[in-house]
Amino acid sequence: MSSIKHKTFQSVPLSVLDLAPINEGSNPKQSFQNSAELAQHVEKWGFNRFWLAEHHNMPGIASSATSVLIGHIAGATNRIRVGSGGIMLPNHATLVIAEQFGTLESLYPGRIDLGLGRAPGTDQATAYALRRTLNSSPEEFPMQVNELEDYFSEKPITHVRAVPGEGLQIPIWLLGSSGFSAQLAAQKGLPFSFASHFAPKNTIPALNLYRDHFKSSETLDKPYAMVGVNVIAADTNERAHWLATSHQQQFLSLRRGEPTQLKPPIDHIDEVWSAEERATVEKSLNARSTIVGDPETVKKGLQDFIEETRADEVIINSQIFHQKDRLRSYEILAEMME
């Protein structure tokens, strides 16, 4: 864990998960500028880390070249930890990830996190395009994690060396939305981050698996769980729920199999979805995974979330269309941390 002392809410550090959203009518360049501005903003307010998620073939998400974007964000900030939430390891040759993160750690020592997932982060056709010269699959994920740890060790077993990378103390996290990575993180004594922000029903079972089966290691002597949640905070409940319609529309487009850029908020969302679609979206974006409201509402919701999950750290995703509203949402959270 970082030695820097950070502001906390209920003694739990808060961090940021950024999908580098591409707004409707905008472009990736503007998305990257917005992400850098957000990172600088949350660093000023004392957030612990800023993670970026790997997705592909998604017109509304610009973080596909995740390692490159991590370098951009780390270069625009001074202290905040920057990392992946996560790198989808089966999409890549393990050596390449070791070299990329070895490079990042060498450029920004003591500030880089490597969060690893085993899902493709995309559809099957795109996964094939990513892996057409690789024979890896999600089932080989534990072996790939072992390979990565070996590349970072001071005395690697393999004859192939990661330069840079070898001998660097880069924190490895395992990410998950089910029990598989929870069990693996427990077995290996690694920190674990759970994607409650889109898999709320699996949250408590996965966290229990992790904590109940945790084995101490050189990395950790006890479990450390960071849990994801969506938060859309505004100065009034009415504005927060209006802003939240962008996130709802994004989920709706995914459910329809027609991903789009992040759409602006709308006044009458019931005009764009059916009753069945509304139920499906609200099942994913329910009170367990998504907190929407004014400062008091968000504070209560976040307190309940922390008490239920017993999270050691909370990582917050805020899919908000207007940049000033996104900055304000994290500012409201920061004011709770004081």
C-alpha cells in the first residue's frame, strides 16, 4: 500500500475508476484531456488512486490502450497512484505487460498499480482479433499471473527477462466480478478488487470467499479488498438523477447490443426504454451498485455500502456527461472525506 497519508471517509480511502468516456459529439482526444483534468482534480482532493479500465470496440470508451493512457495520467499528476482496473491479461502476451508496467514504474516510481482481470473486456469477435496470434484463454489466467510475478522477481526462473520490469516492486491486484479471482487472490495473498459497480449480486459472496480463504504472503499479511461502486453526486437530488440518465442510457445501449458514445442527460428517460428494459437496467444499477443524489443522500448510501461490504477501500466510477458535473461529483465525495 502507498505510504502517503490520504483523506478518508469513515477511515476508508476513496479512489477513482475512469473509463475515459467519449461523449456524444466529442472524440478520444477530448476524453484524454478530461481524464487528465479529473486526475489532477482528485489528486488535489486527496483521493488514493486513479485506475483506468481496458475495453475494446466500444465507441464510448477510450481506454483501450490502457498502459499508454496510464502513462499520460501519471505524467499529468504528481502523487496519486495510477494503474489499471484492469488489464485483461488473456488479451496480451504476459511479457509485453511486464515490460509496459516495468517501463511505467521506472518512469513514475512508487506510483503504479497493476490490476489484472481475466475477462476479454469486449465481444467475442474483438477478443479473437486481439488474440489471433496468442493461444491464451481465461482458463490460463492463473498461469499468466504466475508468469508475470516471475518477470517482476529479482531472480526470475525463466530465461526470458523483462527489461524494464525485473526486480521492480509493482503491486499486483486481482480483479473480479465473480468468485474465481476472489479465490485466486486469497490463495496467492494478493489484494482484491471487486466490480460491484456492475455485478452487485455477487459482491458479498466473492468478498466472503476472499476473506475466508486468504493466505498471508510477502505482499499482504491480511486481506485487502477494494470494492467498486457507481456514484453520481450533485448539489440536489433532482440534478443528480437527471445526470444519472447518461449512465442509464449507456447500460441500455449495451443491453440492446448497440454500444454508443456517452449520451447527454435527458428529461424523460421513460420515453426511450420499455418497462422490461427499465427493469433490466435498474437490476444492474440498483442501490447496491449505484448511489445517486445530493450530498446527504450520497453520504448515507456510501456509509451503508462500506458497512455492508466491509471494504478496505472504495473505487468510484462516475459516468457523467458534463465534465464540470463529473468534477463536482468527486468534489462532493472529497468534502465527505474531511
